[in-house]
Amino acid sequence: MPGVRPIDVRPTEVRPQQLRKDAARNRQQIVETARRAFAADGLDVAMDAIAKGAGVGAATLYRRFPCRDDLVEACMADRMEAYLVAAESALADPDPWEAFVSYLTATCAMQAADRGVNDLLTRSFPSSRRLEGPRRRAYEAVREVMARAQAQGQLRGDVSVDDIPLLLIANAGIVQATFGVAPDAWRRVLGITIDGLRADGQTLLSPAPSRRQLLRALVRATRRSRRSPNNDGAVRARHSQ
């Protein structure tokens, strides 16, 4: 109409700094939500559920974390560092047997308290230095702890550091089966296990699996989780359509 000015409908300019703040806030919300979800339900929680809980779209989640392992690393690297601390603290204990027992107890307690840790310690993440680096250092620390206990005649001589993944896998099964029903059941089984590891009164063990076999078991557990209904590849494909 004559004499009427057109309305300016240009979109409000968003400054790059604001975009960076929004992106950082979204990332933090995703990580915090995923940590809570992993602790409650394990590392196979649906990515859609994490996005919804964080108040972001699935596309936003996948921009920040292209695959599940990226999100696991962001959420669980500090948990793996805590596992390393448990191993190194045991190494600093002057009593070899108590050092070994304290390491096992602390590690099993971490599994029982957080189902994400329960999965973390029984799977393999070969592409993640932040997860596998501390695990390797913990492995060496525990090797030394066990060697000291064996040198003192306290820990049976036919076990090795490569038996630790088997113990953690066994404890993971107990935690999984009793979670929310008998949350301290793992303590009883650990007590029985510790007595079985004492040097005195030991019985003959069957042959130990090789390190290669153990690694294959961890990798298989990881692959099995990726074939679950919550597989992030399938979810990401659905959202890209």
C-alpha cells in the first residue's frame, strides 16, 4: 500500500561467539545425560534416549559424537583413570597381599556402583587412547602387585595378571544379575574368590586362556553390544533419511 513501509523480516544475526556457547552447552548436556544413563543402564543405552534426555535432537548428538565410542570416551575416560588410580594405589601399598586385595575390592566396587564401568572394564576400545592408555598402565601396575604377592608366598603362583579380565568378567555377570535386587552380592563372591587365590591350600587349576583368547572375548563383547537394538549406526541411518 502507498505510504506503508515494508516490514523488515531478515533473521536476527547470531554471533559466532553465541554459536560456540550453544554448542558447548549442548555438548555438556549430552555428556552429563549420557553419564547418568550409562551408570544406570550400561553402555548400550539407546542414543535416541540420550538425545531426548539432553534436550537436543539426534542430529545434534551425532554432530558432536559421530559414533557411540566417541561418546563413551567423553563420558568414561575419567572412570578409566579412576581404575588406574586403584591399580597404582595398590602398587604403593607396602603389604603385597593387602595391596592385591584392595585393588580387587576397589575395582569390583567400581563395577557394582556404575553399570557403565561394569561394561567399560570388560570390553575393548582399541581406537581410544584415552581409554586404552590408562588400561595398559593399570595392567603393568597390577602385574607388579601380583608379582610381589607371589614373591612373598601369599598369592598362588599359578595365576597371572591375565586372569584379572576373567575375574572382572565374572564380577560383571554378578553385578548384572543382582543389580537393584541384591546390590552387595558381589562382595560375598569376591570373598570366596580371594580365598581361592591364596597360596595356602590351593587346588590344581585348569589351563588359563591365552592373552589372545582374552582379547578376542573382550572384542566379541564389544561387537555383540553393537548388534543390539540400540545400535547407533542403525539409529544414525534412520535420522539421516
